[in-house]
Amino acid sequence: MSKVYKPALLVGCLILAGCGSSSDSASENKPSISAGEEKPKLTLNVKTRTDCGTIPYPNASVVFHDTDGNVVATHKTDNVGFFSQDIPAGALHASVIGVEDYGPSRMGASDVGKIRKIHTALDISEGAQLETIEFFDASGSCPCRDITVDLSELAVTHSDYKVSREEGVGFDGYKGSVSVCGHNPKLYYSISLPGYDMSKLAVIDVPAASSSVVITGSDFVHDSVRVPTSHLADKSKVSVNGRDSYGEKILSNFDDAGEHTVFKIYPSLSNINELYNYKSAANYPAVIHSWGVITYLDNEGKTNEFELPEARLELASELNKAVLMQEQGDAYAYNFTGFDMRLQQATVTLNFELLGSPYKKLKWIVAGGLNYEIPKLTFGEEFKVSKRNVTPHASLHLSGYHGAPTSLVDYRQYVQQHIGKTSIGDQVFIRTTQSLRLN
């Protein structure tokens, strides 16, 4: 028996740029206007990502830092995870602190148990609207139930057709059972004539009080559109993802690019369809480089013309430097300008082992411009650990949108204004992830 979860939203690229706010009292959240002009604000939303979707993350800590990384002020998001306040005098950076819970074990997951997670945005002094920040939680139960699926009518009306579950999983026979999970579970089945690329899709809502569903030929109403692949980079990887009206990923194709590779979208179902085209390379010891473009597909399966960025293998040494400087308690200065004119932001992710803490580790994600310095940040009473050691895993992610402004402040505003809209340009990224051998 297989389980069907409402798929979680890919968050693939760790970019801070977003929405929301709060404080200790409702009055503190009101706009503050001084002498005819509004002060710069920090605005963000914080959510909890579960297997069943997202819910608010209340009372997350928001910490403002000065130029040396010292704490200037500490606040909380409100009861729905929203925060919007004037930036305190002397504040240059801001961090959002929360907890992730991966449970006792998750298949294929490197994180287990509870961990501290900190998102830091550099240079917010002129104001910033940050992308929604998410903390994962697997501790809650996602309601699941067994459903009997009856497709026996297709044995008469569509006996020559092949019936498959979402993502091409074959369906053996015309009856079976599946475990559906989530608050609004759906089943996706496609039907196609053997030897033909095109297919039709059925989307079946599973009633809350029902233990069975019947699927007939009339349910297959969504026509597929084939995605052209001849223009994609040779020997590259491709992922095509459709999204529902809530922005959640519902349909996915993944394969190597090639003349005979078939990718499909269903425009009548998912009017937002993304195409990830990228290359990757692995170097010893345990260094993975990837570089690519994320773009949108139109209703004919076509994209804008684009070129992949160049691989930047030297980022591995930069990542080593970032980790060592943090381990030694020093600031880390970097400059990634000149790599690709479409890039606007650098994000460093570091992992720490925590000693003397109820949490197994700390994951710290810090995002800023392409030419900046990460100071030695402190987090005041909101986060104190007697000892912490850098763990041998880190990543460096450079990203940006074609046509977006180069200024970090303007770039963040541009991304926030275009969240969830296909009018934003193609996203370009260069990423290095590695295991480190530290003495």
C-alpha cells in the first residue's frame, strides 16, 4: 500500500526576501511616522511547514543587530507569525530564530529531532520586506486513512488504455487501495493510449466521510501538453513542476534532458508550471556543485530563451573560508560580483553541533548582497549555548532574477512584489554544498 500526501512546496533555493511582523503589544505594531516621513521597516511572515501544508508560526524571535553583530533589540512575531516594525536606530542586520522538529527519524533526511534554526538578513537598515520564512515540523500527526479505489468501469470503456498514478507510477489492475493523508486529499490518475505521448488527467477529491472512490472515464478531463526539450542544455537535468491554486506542488516530472524525453503539463489544472534546468558535478571530497535556471512554462509548454550560468568550482574554497572564519569567531568578507550579471544575492548555510543545549544542532542561514561581510553575530538572551562546533556540512548559494535590480534593498522589494507571479524573470542559481574536514 502506498501513501499519498499533499505534496509540500519546494523551497529549493534558500533566499531571504519576504513579508510580515509583530511585537510584544498590538500598539507597537502600528506604523510610526516621524516629521512627515515614514521610517524604514522590517516586514516578514513566519510559517510552520508540515506534511499537510503550512500554518502560522507564532512568537518567533526577531533580533536586530548592529554593524558589529551585537544585539540592538529583540521582538516577537504575533500570533499568526506576522512582524512589521520600524527598524531601531543603529540596527543593520536582523535574524529570525525558531525551532524545527524532524521527529525521531525520517527516511532520507539528514536532520533528526529538534534543531535551532536562524535566518539572518544582512543590511536591512533602509527597510526590507522578506520572503516568508518557514520552519519545518514533523511532530504533528497528518491524518491518513485507507481508501479503496475502483476503476473497474475503465476495463469496459478504456480497456486499451494505460492507467497510471501521478508521476507515472503504474496501476496494476482496475482495483486497489491507497492511504491518503492531509486535510484535503486528492488522487491524480492519468490515462493514455500505449504508443502515444499525450494523456488525460483525472483529479479525484476524496470525501471526508468516504472510504472508497469510483473513477470513470468522464473524470479524465485535463489534457496534457508536451514540453519541448530540444533547446535545453545537453547532459542537463530537468524537473517540471505544476502548482495548485495554493501554490503547492501537485504534479512533477524529472529526467535527463534529451530529444526523446517526455515532460508533460496540464494547463487546465495547474496554470503555474515551473521548469528547472540545471547541471551538477561532484568533486572529491564530497563537494557537489550545481548551476541552473528556474523558469515558467506557458500553456503550450514553452519557456523564454535562457542560458545556464557557468559553474564556479572555486566556491568550494570560499565555503571553507566562511566556515573557518565562523569557527574562529571572525567576520567573513566575500565578493561574488562579476560571476553572472543575473545574480543579486548570496546565501551561506552553516550547521553547528550544540553542546549544553536541548537541541541537537543549529542551522544558520545568512543572506546578503554579492559583496558584503558577515560579522560575528550574537543573539542575546533569545539564544544562548555554552559551546558550539561547526559540523562538516555547509553550502553557498548565489541566486537572482533576470531583470531584477542589483541593489540589495531594491532586489528584495522586487522579489516581494512578484512572489507567486509568473511576471518575475527567470531565476538563476549557482550552488556549492560540501562536507568539510576541519581540524
